[in-house]
Amino acid sequence: MYLINQLVEFNPDNKSLVNRQTGRAIQLQLPASLCFLYLITHASDIVSQNTLLKVGWGDRNNVTTTNTFYQAILTLRNALGDVGLPRDTVKTISRRGLTLNENTQVETITHSQIEVDLPPLIEENKAPEIIPPPPPQVSSIPGWNIFLTAGVIITTLVIWLVWYQTRPTLPFSKFVSVSMQIPSRENCKIYYSPNEHNLESYFSLMQTHPDLCVDNKHVFLSGYRKAERVVAFVCDKDARIDVNAFCSTHYYWMRGK
């Protein structure tokens, strides 16, 4: 885990950025997280685009487009800004590649680094004050009061278990936002599942169908690779947090079928 500018924790294991002061947390897309980790561990280097493509997309780097790479870096910079870091923490060097901003401070931290409070010092040649323990207190609690308290606790547990099992589940709670240039005068918000590695089909879909963004809607995109299609859920509210959101479903073939 890394601490950036003594403010934001970056955990590569769960691909998260967390602001220590506000608690603001953002989950990164896997390629963006891998690229950011590589830039941190090579802070003094200028890393080329080809190297970051291999780091972020692995064996798929040969089929990953430049647009997909730039969108991943843009999403990373937006996430850094959302948790309180400068967007230019990831800096572009023209015609050479990317590097970590020279003003960025990075510390490696571990879970074992726990602050320990030292006991107060005792002045030399002065005996510490001895405070006698308080006398034991004996209280009598009526039997009916014990049964009443136990009944309240059991009833509370039963109500909580019933609520937990029947609570509404928000289907888009794990979706994250992504920035896209849409040829529309409207400003909608677009989300995708964080386990998606290739957003190129989503970019193409939103460019082709800007009408999905009318009236400041919330668009949730999901891919069905076996069926070779993309489904767009267009909602009037943020369905990640609002169970009353009304959504319509739109299906599109990924290969123009």
C-alpha cells in the first residue's frame, strides 16, 4: 500500500484510492490501477506508452487501441482529482510517455505500522501516587428486569435479521463512472462494471447513439460478450443509490448485427 502526499492511500490489491481525511474512496479500473502502480514504482523514469500498454493490458496490448489507453489514463486522472490529489499527478511528457509528477510524495506503508503511545514519565526520586481501588459495588437487579432486557435484545436481533434478508438490492451498486466525449449538448453520467477490461465498444456505442444522454440521464453499460451485444440501462436517477430510479433497457449488437 502507498501513501500519496500524506493524504491518499493507494491499495493495488483492491485497486482503490482512499482520502484519509474525508473517507472518499474510488475503485479504479484494473488497467488504470496497474499503470499507476508501475508509475509509482518507477517514479524517476519516463515510461513509454508501449510499456504501459503491456503493463495494463498484458497479452491484449497488441489489440488495445490508443483511444482505450487515453481513456484509461483520463479516468485515472479524474479519480485522482476526486480524492483530493492534483490531476497532473500523472504527467505527460510530449512524445516520450508518462511519469509521476516530481512534486508527488509517495510513502510505502504496511498494516503493521501502528502508532504506540508511550506511558507518561515519572519524575526521578518522586514516588508515584498510589490511588486505592474503589470499593466493590453490589447492585441488585430484579429478575423481571433481566427477562425484559433479554426480550428486547432478542426482538431487535430478529427484526434486524428479517430486514437484512429482505432489504432491497441495488443491481448497479458496484458500477463506477467513466468520462466520455459525447456529441450531445446534454451532460449525462455514464457508468460501467469495474470488471470490464475493454471499453472500446462502449465508447463507440455512445458516439453512435448520443440520444441516450438526453435530459441528464444516468446510463449504465454492460457487455454480453458471448451474445456479442451491449446493453444500456438508461435511468432517470442514480440507480446505484436510489431504489426508486426508473430505467429503460436498450440492446445493441457490438458488430452491427
